[in-house]
Amino acid sequence: MEGIAWVWRYVLSLEITDFLDIAIMAFILYKVLTLVQSTKAASLLKGLFIFFAALLLSNIFGLNGIYFILSSMVDIGVIVLIVLFQPEIRRILEQVGSRRFMAFLTHTETGNTLEKTIDQTVLACAEMSQSRTGVLIVFEREMLLDDLVRSGTVLDATVSNELLKNIFFVKAPMHDGAVIVRNGRVLGAGCMLPLSKNVNLSRDLGMRHRAGIGMSENSDAVVVIVSEETGSISVAIGGMLKRHLKPETLENLLRNELLPRESSEKEKKLDILSMLRIKKAGGDEDE
């Protein structure tokens, strides 16, 4: 009972700033855990929890030898972790510095532009799939890809069917690289992408597919790929590759991944209303 009373007195002594401090720290911890849950850093966090639990218990129970060894490892361990997990740390910092707030302010205009971009992309991919023209298109989302844009030819043009077909034309100078799209505009073409380090990928996947998967592993981008050998359309998201897509499936996938959620929900409601009206009209005719 004394312990409960002490805790209650402590809670009553807290000020509004203390609660705000706790809430901010909890939010930051939650976001960090969310960002690393799909990477190898997730396993690292589990190991760190076990390590610090052992450090705490050894101090409580007076295990001086174990406590001395574990506490000595802390100083060296911080430097080792920074070196080993530099890619994960960089990825977290890039996501923290993303354009989420600005995207929220301009989501309506961006949504309209993205709808046209998706339509033009699907049309271009469908035609280049028929002609078996290799395609690699990266749709930037929250994480900025300025470094990759500078690896190719910097552009600033509206996405169109004709532009994409001209860029990926087999004799065009930029056809081997990737096109990077931000908010419905082509930022760069002929850009170099990081190759996937996944050793379990199918051997029939060429460099274009491995680059697309690698791009999706290192960012939150949506990558559209058309095979030069088979004309098959694929999409890479989060290190996963969805293959042999029809143009209709590609369009639905891009809309779900790129359009603002409010726009997608409105479209679904309109589709439902249209279906209800059709059914109602059919019922009236039957009567």
C-alpha cells in the first residue's frame, strides 16, 4: 500500500510540462519502433532490451563482475552500433525529414496531378509491354530521392505517355536508367538505382528488376518495371515484387499506393453509389 501511495503522490506532483514530455518521448519511441520493424534493426532492439535487462538485474542483485563487464561494453557498443547500422540510421533520418507536412497542405492539387500521372503511366506501360520495351519508373513518396536524381539527367516535365516512351526508346541515351517521378513530374531520367542484396531472388530476374527491388528496399518508393525480354509488368514495394500484372491491375495498385486516402475513399463511395443507382434502375424496369 505504501508503494501505491508513493506512486500516487508522485503522479500528483507532475506538472503539465511533465506529461507533455512523457507524451513526446512515447511518440518518438513509437515512431522509431515503427520505422525499424521491417529491418534487421528490429532484431537488434530485442537484443538491446535483453542486454539492458541483464545490466539492471546484475546491479540489483550485486553481481559486480557481470555488471562491470556489461557496463564496460556500453561505451564501445554505441560506436559499433552506429558503424554497423549506418544504413538503417540514415533511412530513419531521411523519413524523419520527409515532406509529410507539405504533402498534407497540398494534397488536393497533388491528388489531381497524380491521377493524370497514373493514367499516362499505365497507358505508356501497356504500350511498351506490347513492344517489349524495358521500363523502370520510380514514384517518390515520403523519402526524398534527390541524390539518385543527380545520378542521371535532371529534368522537370509533366509525366505523359509520349515522354515516357521517348525516354525508354531502345536507342535513346537514357533508356537504361530509371525515371524518377515526384508529385506528377519527371525529376530525372537515366538515374542509377541500388541493386538488391537479396540472395533469394529468382535467377530469371535481370538487372532492371534487381534495381527496382533494391530501390524499394532502400526507400518507400513505388517502382514500376516492364521486362525487356517478356514484356511483363511488375511493381516493387517494400522489397516485394508483384509480377505479371495487367494494365488494369497496375492502375488499381498505383491508385491505392499513391493517391491520398481521402481521394481513394471518395472514389469508392462514388462507385458504390453508381452500383446502387444501376441496381435501382434495373429494379424499376422490372416493375
